[in-house]
Amino acid sequence: MMRLSRYFLPILRETPKEAEIVSHRLMLRAGMIRQEAAGIYAWLPLGLRVLNKVCDVVRAEQDRAGAIEILMPTIQAADLWRESGRYEAYGKEMLRLKDRHERELLYGPTAEEVVTEIFRASTRSYKDLPKNLYQISWKFRDEVRPRFGTMRSREFLMKDGYSFDIDQAAARHSYNKVFVSYLRTFERLGLRAIPMRADTGPIGGDLSHEFIILAKTGESEVFCDQAYLDMPVPPPSVDFDDVAGLQGVVDAWTSHYAATDEMHDEAVFAEVPEASRLSARGIEVGHIFYFGTKYSTPMKAVVTGPDGSERPVHMGSYGIGPSRLVAATIEASHDEAGIIWPDAIAPFDVALINLKVGDGACDTACAEIQAALETAGLSVLYDDRDERPGAKFATADLIGLPWQVIVGPKGLAEGKIELKRRASGERETLDPVDLPARIRRL
Amino acid sequence: MMRLSRYFLPILRETPKEAEIVSHRLMLRAGMIRQEAAGIYAWLPLGLRVLNKVCDVVRAEQDRAGAIEILMPTIQAADLWRESGRYEAYGKEMLRLKDRHERELLYGPTAEEVVTEIFRASTRSYKDLPKNLYQISWKFRDEVRPRFGTMRSREFLMKDGYSFDIDQAAARHSYNKVFVSYLRTFERLGLRAIPMRADTGPIGGDLSHEFIILAKTGESEVFCDQAYLDMPVPPPSVDFDDVAGLQGVVDAWTSHYAATDEMHDEAVFAEVPEASRLSARGIEVGHIFYFGTKYSTPMKAVVTGPDGSERPVHMGSYGIGPSRLVAATIEASHDEAGIIWPDAIAPFDVALINLKVGDGACDTACAEIQAALETAGLSVLYDDRDERPGAKFATADLIGLPWQVIVGPKGLAEGKIELKRRASGERETLDPVDLPARIRRL
């Protein structure tokens, strides 16, 4: 039960001029975030609810694919990064610091070294493989020019997972599991993400895909075959232990042309039938890597194989950024009036709007509706503020909850309330008792 | 569905010699945590599950008391702490750092400044009060000698809440709400915590209580009246808007003698009837402060009162440390064989032990039992490893799940399995179909 009069929803009336892209503007205006330093944000109640819902979906799909959740510290020892050879190589994006004893530490931008240390300390035999350990935690990358709100912030939330396998073939299956889990994750978030072969960058390795969603305000240009827009995503029942089956899914999802600017080949793209060629702006929302023994060899993460000999494990790492996904979803789903949340990650399901607070009939009807909706498992933000109807409608449209239930004295006199679907703008008048079933039907 | 053969549970056979207290030893041995640097820990799957359960209880009771969840960044701007005057004052426990542009930042040890900034940016009128904003997030305090595992780590998880009120009387009510919510939180966690009048330290202010649990290995000496051990905690139906009612609860819970070492007065304690005098070791698990306008005045967090004049808000701050609570719970609840989890925060409800993996009858029975327990809403860790029974029993006792279900060929031949309650050691033999109801009864 949340009443807006008791909530903390600091709506901005003016459009913040520092915000260059629509998601940044809308997240500030809707009171979802507040900037505390360059590229560093506080998540206010409405924003945090969305962020947590995104994490819930990410977590559920990782668990389904057999990954196991852990939580590594944000502050890491520099010495661990010296073992892998990345401490000097990583550059200025890594936030380095010293503690009171002058020991060198850093704020983790990623966690290959830490997870490799955890793995090597405990795992001795190929019988304990495969393993995929993941966490959802805050990272820091000291970008030169942080911008675009939580789309490219310095402190950001990331789900990072790491797989450990006995050989390349097994590692490929682990990679495919995550590939498919990411397809499912984005689908559940209401986004169509297209896997594109990617450069491996500072993580290293030789097999990598970025997952890109298309949005006008995307950060980079991407080129792909339209076929990806309608390709089916595997259902919840997909068998993650079926090696050939998963490879088939990955093959299908990599069979057509798809490339980011960096990897684009105009000549190959020209072979795609013209009607299917799509060039657009894209936002990277996930990135997966297979990098073999790049970390396990220098860090001596070895297991005994079936023949009794020791060998370094084959690893991959896999990232999705929930704080970026919140912004990316808004880029893909908004209109002039504000945000349009997909049902799966809406901060509340229903905006309940009382047009005449203090009117006995309206107050009673709203209390009953709220109780009925919550009993039906729906979350409700009840606008019980002493405000004009126009301001309430504007707030509801801005914060973008999927449903608006409008209760006023005129309608109530006839036993009716109004229901509006935020996405389509469709309105209907109905009896309050029919409301939970009507909303649940969708 | 979690099978131990696929889980990541790195049990230690040896007792780690660096661990001085039993909770630290058991958390390492049970594969709950791993130290990554001095006072900095990774939470492994079993530990993370407990930590999340503690957070769920903390969150539920904060929400019940009307507090609203937000999430502030871990990295804060030094300038904000200059506004309050604490930047220079805080000392070496604060981890200070500089970004690539040489801007001064710090890893937040607490968040009074940030939350005051968030509040002042949006709130203008007494009509928007009271507010209590809280977060559950990682903090860093650079202790000289971090020790005792997650009991006193440098990077630690804290629920920190902050209340904003128009005057001292209203702030007192906000303080009382949290006081009562904390009583309820510790009760639900299976702990008896005693509020003790406390020194306010670097947070400042003039009203403060620590919540202390009694444990032989506690960090400090405490003195109190035995009456606190049986005092009833308010039920879930407690009305947090009832000003006089809450004050009555707080009065009752502060009516008897209770003091930490620092605040102890031997003469006053001597007036407690001898049979009721209790001196013991204690662990601080919560700390609450009312500090008036200490931050709002210098930081200009003002609202307009009913008379139209501006005034600084009265504030309080309130902390519970979930990562410390995990260790404190173990200090209070263990035996020679390992941890004994209270039901509310056990990582899984049931350890399902298959004594003969590969035996058709045992495997089938375990699969059926697991499905039946999960259908009944219980979480199960299934020991399907190829290990001797003795090793399985030792693991189950060590990790301390509340129930052990033991499935072996002899019992199955007679249609029976064994159920053991970890806390009492009681065992009974029963028909597998009766299991869910038997466990649910408690």
C-alpha cells in the first residue's frame, strides 16, 4: 500500500538542461534518480523499484540457466590484478586508491581476477565442473566524460558472470547457455536485443557477442538483417543441458548479418537482400566473452583432468548492466508525455487517481479498489494528493505505470470508474468490481 | 532445486587459524565467505543466501514502519562532507580517493550528507513531512585492525535510514518508530536485542540507543536487568501512527537498567535487585540517533512551517548491519558440530541427504521428496554427492540447515525415512508422504 502523499517522488516541472537524451531527462523529471557527482547517481524510490525488477528478471534467468549467485567486494586488491597482468594495462578508467596502511586497492570495474582467485582456492577436479558464478553488484569505471545519465555512469550496476570449464568444447556450451539466457532476459524485459559479433577489447579472448537494442538515440551505428526482429526466443522450458539444442539456437541467432560499427563489413552487408537491410542506432545492453585460459594460466587456476594431469580451466565472462537497462528501456519505450513501462519492470502496476480527495464516496471507492487490486496481486501507487486533476494525469503519464484507474464523483454517481492503458491511451468505463479481472486478463 | 553436486560450497576441512571467533571460523569452514583482502570478503552462495534473508527481514520491517527505500551511491563527493564540517573531522576510517580529474571523492562510511542533499533538493513544506528514507548498501570503514570476519570488516553491508521532521516532538515519534521496528526485526531474526542508552560519537546529537545481543564472544561488556530477556515485542499489527502507543513501548523498553561499558554506572546498577542483575558480553547489532539540526542547519535543509517561516528539519539516523548480523547470529546459535540457523534466515530449509546415490530406490525417493517439499514452499539443498554418509552428516551439521531428511536403502525397504531437527538433534522415522506437513507444522 503506497500513498503518494507519503511517498518520496520528487517530480521536476522543468526539463533539466544538462540531460542530452530522453531517458536521462525522463528519469530526472520522474524523480527516479538524482545526480550526486559527475556520473554518480542516487536511485530514488521509483527508480529503485524499476532497477530491482530488472535485477529480478536477470537473476531468475541466470538461475534457470544453472548459474550460481555470489557477491564479491567492490574494493579489490591491486596485487590480484598484477597476477593477471592487467593492473598496469587497464588505464585510467580504473579507480585506484590506497588505504590507511598505503596498501594499493581499486574499485572493481569487473571481477575476472577475484572470481578466478575464489575458484582456484577451492576447486581441484574436472568433476566439479562446469561452474558459472555470477553476481549483481556496483562497479566503477572512471569515464573521462560521463554522460547520458545512468546509460553511461561511472558507478553502475552490473550482473557479471564467469564460467569455468575443462576444455574449449565445454566452455562453448557454457557460453551458449548464457547466450540463450540473455535472449530470454531481454525478451522478458520487453526488449528485442540482437546479438552482434564483437571485438573483445581489454577482456581478451577470441569469441564475443554484444547484445544490442535498437533506439533512435543509440550511442553507435549498427547494421543487421531484419530477420532478427521476428526471430523466436526459446521458451522457459528450454533445456540448458541439451548441448546440441542450445548450439542450434545460437546458430540460428548468429546466422544472419549483424554488426556494430567497429565490426561492420560493407561488402558482406551488401549481400543481404536490400529489403532486409537495417541500419540503425543501437544501445549495447549485454556483452559476453569466451577467453580460454587468459586468466587461468597466469593465475594458476588449474584442475585435474580425467587423465590425472593438471590443466588451466577455460573461462568466459558475461555482463548485463541493469542500471543501463533501465535507461535503455525508456529510450525504447516513451512518448511526449513520459515513460511507458513494460509490465515486467513497471515500478507499480497501477496508478490509482482520486480526482476529489476528501469526497467521501471517492475516498471510500479508492480504498476499496486499492484493496481489491492488491488482493489480486497487483501493486498500486495511490495518488491521494490534494492536487488538480490535470496535475495528477500529467504525473501518471510521466511516471508511466501501465494502468491508470481514475475515480471521480461524476462517474461514481453512476457506479463507474475509468481505466486507461498508458501505452495505447485506450480508455474504458467499467464497474469497479470488474477491475482486477480486467487488468489481470492482460 | 539445488543439487550439491552442482552447487558451489567450498567446505574447509581444517579450522582456519587466522579466525579468532567462532562465527568467523564457521563462516569460513561452511564456505559462506572468502577473504579477498584484510577486512574485505566475498560472499559465497550459502553466505549470500543468508545475507539476503537478513536483508529481507530488515526491509519488511522498515516498510511496515513507513520508511521508504532508496539507494545512494557508494562513492560520494568530498565537497558535501565539507558542507557539514565532517570531512576533516572524520579521520582515517574514511577511505578518501581522487578520480582521474583529481576531484576528491570518498567511499561512504555513512550517508547523512548525501541524504540531506537529496532531501533539501526536493522538499519545501512541512506538509511533506515526516519522511524516513533508508537504503541497504555497502559501506567502507578503514579500520586499523579489521578482525573477526564479517563482524568487523572494512567493507560491510548496512541498512541506514534517515528521518526528517518539522520539530523535536515529531522527530521523537520518528525515532520511536524505528526503535520499535528494530525490536521487531531482531525478534524475527531469532535474536533478543536489548536497547541500551549510547554515546552519540561522531554522528552527534543527544539521544541514542544501541541494540545489543548477548553472546559469550561479544566485543564489549554490558550490564542490564534480566527483565529485558522476557519483555514482549510488539506484534505485526502494531500501529506505527499511534504516537502515545509507540512511546509507551519505548518507555517500557527503556524502563530498566541497561548500559554498555562506556555508559555504565556501577552505583545505579547496584540498585537493581541482585537476582536481576546481568553482566555479560554483548554485540552491537543496531544503533539509532536523534541529532536534531546538526546537519540540516549547516547544509540548509529547511522547510516552510505552518506559519510560513523557514526552519531547518530535525533529523535522526538509524543503522543495522546485515553482514554483521549474520556473524552475530552464529555467535548466538551454534554448537560443536557447526551452525544452527534460526528458521527465518536459514539459507535453505532442508538438507536432503541421499545415503546411497546411484541406488534406484534412494534416487527416486529423493527426487520425489524434493519435489514435494518444494511444492510445500520449502527450499531444499539436495546432497547428491558421491560421498560417505559420515561426510554428508558432517556437512549438514556444519552448514546448519534447520531440518535434515535422511534417505537410505534400509529405511526405504520399510517405507521410512529419517527426519532430524538440527537445533535439538531430535530424530524421528516417518513415511515420506508425511514429511511436508510435519516440517510445516513448526
